[in-house]
Amino acid sequence: MGINTQIEVTDLHKSFGKNEVLKGITTTFEKGDVVCIIGPSGSGKSTFLRSLNGLEAATSGDIIVDGFNLTDKNTDINLVRQNVGMVFQHFNLFPNMTVFENITYAPIQLKKQSKAEAEEKALHLLEAVGLLEKKDTMPDMLSGGQKQRVAIARALAMDPDVMLFDEPTSALDPEMVGDVLDLMRRIADDGMTMLIVTHEMGFARKVANRVIFTDGGLILEDGTPEDVFDHPKHPRLQDFLSKVL
Ligand code: ADP
Ligand code: MG
């Protein structure tokens, strides 16, 4: 494990009952990596991402995040999770809180920051995502693109070391997708470690330094965007790209 390794996954298996969804995933992610994960529906992309912050418990294998082994019973999973932000396809904002409260809630509750600090940071984040004027709005009143930008601001408010994105633009109307991808690109430019499950191949090509293709619960290809998109080796990847590009 190198000095810049942030996540190390070794022979990760995950089954739901008899359905083995992850069949032995081994990989590492370095600080500052921006990795897009692509692959057919049902190939285990979400299960993999959710395993990295303990939303799914591994059946076997090791997952080390920031030096903490998630599969070790003595690891305080909540502490690890505070450093791993997650953004979901369907936003998952707290519906009964304003935009501002959505962003300040976890940092204050988990005592990661003082109230004043959390509120000041939330204002900065809202400005950065272009939604300062929506501060006191309830999530219901926002468009999908605005909700997702709030969800991203909420995740960033915890000062995570890693951000996980699970198809962050898949539920958005087409005209909203660009704003969210632009925001993600700015976060990447700031040096954040990001793992992004996405079908946005243009984004993957431009922003990722690495692209992983999963199918059938395995990583079948892992390389630069150029390797994966222009010189796909595995027949399943070639077939996948012929359908999505
Ligand atoms: P992807 O994100 O690549 O579409 P998923 O990780 O969501 O794939 O799902 C992979 C497989 O695992 C699917 O067959 C799905 O039905 C199954 N699966 C995912 N989550 C659960 C769960 N909580 N319980 C049972 N089966 C699940
Ligand atoms: Mg999924």
C-alpha cells in the first residue's frame, strides 16, 4: 500500500443470498484519482461503490479506507463514513429540512465543525454550486439539477477525503446534466479523490484519469480513458461501447 493510496480493495466478494454480485474485486485508488466506473446494468457497480463506505457489508475480502479496514469488526464505520461523501442518483435530500439545514445538519450533529463554522462553510458551498438564493427553500421546490447540486454541497460540507457518485446525472432532465457535470469537474480540478459510476462517456473521457469497466461482478478492464475508449481489449467492453457510444 503506497503512501498516496486512499482505498485498497482486495478480493472483494459480495453475495445477496445465492446471488454473487461481486466476484473478487482487487484494486487501489490513489489520492486525487478521478475514476469513472462503467458497465452494464446489474454488473455490481452500485454494490461496489456502496461497499466502500459500508452501506453494503462485504461477504469476504478486505476494504481499507484511509488505513481503516471496513471488514474489521473493531473499525468505527461511522467515523470512516464521515470522510467518504456519497452522492446518489435520487439525491436523498432530507425532505423536511431547508437547503441550508440539509448542508449544515451532519457537520453540526457529528460535531465535525462548530455551528458557526458549519454555517459559514454552507454559505460558501451554496455560492460555489450557484444556489445561494435557494438557501431557505425546501428540497421539493427545486429542480432535479438543483437538488443534485445541493446533495453535492452537502457531501462536501463534511470535508471528505473521497467522494463517491452513483449515477449522479441519470435521473436528471437532459438540460440539467451539464450543470452537475460542470460542478463535478470543478471538484475534480480541486484535487478531490472521486469514484463516479456514470454513463456519461464524454465526461469520463475528459475528466477521469482512469476508467474501470465492470461486468459480471469483475473488473474486466482498467486503464486511461484512451486505453478503455479507443483501444478496448475485452470483447465484452467492445460490445458495451458499441452500444453506448
Ligand atoms: P449496477 O449498479 O451495476 O446496475 P447493482 O450493484 O445495483 O448493479 O446490482 C447488482 C446485482 O445485485 C443485481 O442483480 C441486483 O438485483 C442485486 N442486488 C443489488 N442490491 C441488492 C439487495 N439489497 N438485495 C438483493 N439483491 C441486490
Ligand atoms: Mg447502479
